[in-house]
Amino acid sequence: MNNNVIIFDTTLRDGEQSPGASMTGDEKLRIAKALEKMRVDVIEAGFPIASQGDFDAVRSIANAVKDSTVCGLARALDNDIDRVGEALKNANSARIHTFIATSPIHMRMKLRMSPDQVLEQAVQAVKRARKFTDNVEFSPEDAGRSELGFLCRIIEAVIDAGATTVNIPDTVGYNLPQQFGELIGQLIENVPNSDKAVFSVHCHNDLGLAVANSLSAVINGARQVECTINGLGERAGNAALEEIVMAVTTRQDIFPCNVSHIDKAQIVPTSRLVAGITGFAVQPNKAIVGVNAFAHESGIHQDGVLKSRDTYEIMRAEDVGWSTNRMVIGKHSGRNAFKTRLQELGITFESEADLNQTFMRFKELADKKHEIYDDDLQALATSTNLETENERVKLIALKVCSETGETPNALVTLNIDGVEHQMSASGGGPVDASFQAIETAVSSGSYLQLYSVNNITSGTDAQGEVTVRLEKGGHIVNGQGADTDIVIASAKAYINALNKLLIPKERQHPQV
């Protein structure tokens, strides 16, 4: 049995299906590069048939990523599979992932097909996918509620047809750990040709058991886990990549396999990147990547850790990337030192102009904030990428008046399609007044779904990172902004979201 667990990341596909988590093509590419740097084995880049935007994103990732396998999802339909094949044709290493439902309720109510029809379509889909690549994955959707006998039949048939990976999804998060682990063991034992494919699992978190079910499956023979950064995903999410990796790493006394190839120091930086792009903040007590994950408040705990770290810490914070948030440069640092540190963080720019713009912002920040940390640099680079992507609306100036007993008022100056506009408005607070003034000038007709503020680093001079989610006609976008002035950061985030809303819709949700 293979001693290595394949880490299959589906943040860009299943993770993106979280309402409000849609990403632009450039954002997906940034995350893909971070996953590649982490040495993730397989990156599921998207669902190419869903829209032209999703097709383009998968194709650009396939062209850019060299060290990880790039995967595209397809229903067991000819057009879906051909679309994935086209998107992945220039990939250094490509995989086609095709699926069809196999549970009685899905076959009867959703597909309106008999088990024999489902089996025949699955086999044909795998055979068609093999025309594009010999790396084909098949998933019997809702396998967690499927009948064991039929699962064995269809898995045997798709392996004979050329599937090299068989993924067993707990699509609705229904299974319990012992039950799901036993299912994997039974399938490996009872499918005659099971030795010719890698068995994989894809667990959802509806009962809070996605990670537990995945780990139980690994103990029982699964050698690929499909997961997402921060556990992102539709409904309650998917199994969290960081928890899977660190559980297997930490409990080598239990697991007959490892994930030693994963660069664990990239976990926290990638977690923060995904949280910033999607607007889904990580809860403080989230395992591995939450800000409190390695914090000790209890005096008893603190005393124990000071005497011996092993008393209360089963992992080292620096092993997953927490130590990287160090002060690196200040206001007297030169452009070369700035550029070098960005490269060490994996941050690159499309042009020298973008780099110069970010350096100028760094100097401005250094005048306001004495200590500059890696997270500050990440935020600066992100804000540059956000503004160069979308240029229709730009913030020129913002003046806000807020005092006790008076209604806050904001005066905003915007450049809209090259023409300067000035507008004032009142609101319930300085941020609300700013949003009202911007909306009056732009007249987008959008609805504010989410407003979230997080501090990037500690201290009263820390940059505030704001996420704004806007919706219009079913089109949902996220905007981000960062600044030491939280009102300005809020205005930047709102304008960033507006710019995304004003450009043509990039993708349609795969389930629409």
C-alpha cells in the first residue's frame, strides 16, 4: 500500500461554491500558485463547463502551474468532458474528474435513471476522458448513502474502463467516522480490481465530521483526501486541508502513511490569502490557522509550556507558518530589500509599474506605522493587484465628519470612467455615510450583504482589512481594502467590490 497520502485541494472548485466565495480568474491563479508552493499534489481548478470565466481560469492555471497536477471537474457528459480536456490541454500534468450520482434517492429523484443506465454512463464518461489523459478520476456522487453492492459494481466497471483514482464522496455529510472508514475498507476488499486505482475520499462537514471521516478512511486504506483551505465549501464546508495534514503528521503512531512532501510552513500564509480573497474570515479558535490556535491563557498552561513546550503543545506554531509574520523592513529600507522580501513571500507583479506602486504605498505606510510585518506586505500587494485589475471607479479623496450628537456626513471624490465626480451623503455612522456617498455617485443598485473588519497585525496603528460583499441580480462579489484608517479601508473595499460588479459576469455558479 502506498505510504503517501495524496492531497487533492478543491478550494478553487468546491470551495468556490460557498455562496459569496466566487473568485476572479486572477484571484484563482494567485491561490493556485500558493497551493503549488505548498506542494499540494492535485489542484482542482474549477468546473470548465460552468461558464467561459471558469473555463478561462482553469486554462490559465493549467498553463501556469508546473509542479502540481491540475484537475478539472466534469459531469459524466460528453460536452463537460470535452470542455475539461480543452481547458487542460497545455497542462504539465492534467487530470479529468468526472462524476455521476449513485445513491437510490439521487438516481430516482434527480437523474431519473436506473442503476444500469448510471453504470453505463459512468463507464462511457471514463472512456471519453481517457482520450485526453490517462489520469482520470471517477466519483460516485452521494456514495455515503449508496448501496454497497451497486458501489462495488460501478467502481469495478470504471476501473476496467481506465479510472486511476476512485473518489468516495460523503456528499451530504451523513456518515459517521467508524461507518465511513468501514465502507472504504469494504470497497477495497470487495472490488476485484481495487489494487489498480487509488481510493480517495471527499467529505462534507454537515455534522462537523468531515475531517474525522476523512482520517478514518485513510486508516482504512484511502490514499487521497480531497479537502480545502480553511475547510471552505458549500453548506458547512469540506474537510480542512490544514487539519488533515497536521493530524497525519502529528499522529504517525496511528497512521500507516504520511504527508511529508507538503510544505507545512505555507499553511498559514495560504490560509490568510484564501480568507482575504473570499471574505470568509477564519474564526480565532480554528484549529491550526486560527489566531488562538497556539495561544495559552491559563496560568497552569503557561507555566507548563515555559517549563516544557510538550506539556501543552502537540505541534510547533512555526512549523505551520506562524513564525513567518516577523518584522522585516522599515521606512529606511530600500527598493531592492523590499522586492527581495516580497519574492521570499511568493509575491510577484505583472509589471515594474505595479512593483513601484506597491513600494510607494509601503513608504506611505511606514510613515504611519513604525513596524512593518509580512502580513502588512501581503495586504499592500493585494491592494495593488485589486486596483490594477479593475479601473472603472477610483477613490480620489474622502472626507468624513463624525461627532457626538450630530449625523455623520461624508464627502467623496471619485474618478468614474475617467470623469471626476464629487458627492456627499449622511449615514448612521462614518462608514455608512461613506458608502451612501459612493453609491449615490455610482448608482450601482447593489445590496450590501456583508461588512467585515479584521486587524492585519496587532496594535492601535495596525492596518484594518475590510471585506465587503455586494449582490445584484444574483451576482455576488467580494471586495477588499486595507488601510490604517478603517473608514478609508472600508471605502476601498466597497469600491473594489463595485468594480467587480461593473465588469461582465465571469462565471455562473455550477449548480445554477
